[in-house]
Amino acid sequence: MTATYNVYCDESCHMENDHQKAMVLGAVWCPLEKTREISRHIRETKLRHGLKPGFEIKWTKVSPGKIAFYEDLISYFFAEEDLHFRALIVPDKSKLRHADFPNQDHDVWYYKMYFDMLKVILTPRSRYRVYLDIKDTHGGAKVAKLHDVLCNNMYDFSREIIERIQLLESKQVELLQLADLLIGSVSHANRIHGGSKAKGDLVALMRQESGYSLTKTTLLREEKVNIFSWQAMETQQ
């Protein structure tokens, strides 16, 4: 029987002029049949820490008062063998030169990066349902284009491999929230600043559990925490 995977995607500092140097796109994925169990565990973790089941996990909400909760989530990610994470890092957006490439603006480039982030996750032996966090009202057409590009790359013209790419609201989906937390950790690791001690502690925990710096490219076949640091060309070749 062909395995089906759910892939939950999010990003950090993806806007062109947000005054942040580094950008991170990332995805958490797991087998379809494990999604309910994992989501239930995350909700139970919220309750154990005195939080409501509807509390939205977000990197921006990390604080000293909730550090034990967020540490539990990261530890759970590493303990659960069916959970996987991949991140694509753009270390310095100031080096981007969209005008040097035909028909490219920041939006087009952004979806090229999404393609590069996702293509390593996908194999022709499985099926995938990809979910992206809703960012604005214009995402539908871009998501449809991303679906086309990914399917064409895999010769999946009947969409039997990549069954769907769909926008969801993260506040309703625990696994999208987990993606936000892990992406936030990688993004924080790639910034040069002091930042909050609580966030620094979570980055340290993720580095310890993964064995990686979170700033450099890992082996391509790394399946638990897979990192790709994308480098812009300084000038057009």
C-alpha cells in the first residue's frame, strides 16, 4: 500500500522589505494516519501546562513563563519518530538581485524557494497532501502554480503523488503551529542578536537534540532535521 504523508509548511521573515536579514521556509511532515494522534498529544501537552486546547503555538509567543511548555514540544518532536522537519535558509536577503533574472520578482522567487524546500521531501513512491499557512487573500493562485510546478517536476501529471496543496489557518492546526515553532528556532539561530533568553534556550535545545548548528546545510538524506542554506549569486553568471 502506498504511504500518504501530510506536509505542513510555514515561513519566517519572508517579506522583501521587512528589515530582517535572514529568511526561513520550512515544513513538518508525518504519515497521514499519525496526524490525529500527534495533534491530540500536542493538545494534551497544552493542558498539562495549564493552557487552553485552543492556545496557538507561535515562536513570537515564546516567553520565560511558558519555556517548559515549548521545551516539551521540541523534545516531543525529537522523540516521535514519525515527525520530520526540513528548513531552507536564505541567510541574507539583501544579496537578492531579482532584476537580473527574466520575469522574476520577490513573489516569483519566493515560490521558487518553496519548490526547492519541498522537492527533497517528495518521493514518487508515496502520496502527499501539502498545507500552507494562510498569509493573505492572494495565495490561492500562487498555491495552484506551486502545485503545477511540483507535479511537473515529478512527472505527476495526474496528481497521484502530490494530491493537493491547500491553504489552512494555523490557529486551527497543531502541526502547522509546530512548524512555526521549529522554523522560528532556525530563524533565530541565523540572526546576529542577543534576543530573549527563553528563545535562546529553545535554540540550544534544538541544536543539542539534532546535533546540528541550524545554520549550515545538512546531508541531503537527513530525515529528522534537514537543513539547506541557500546562497544567492552576487552577480548574474
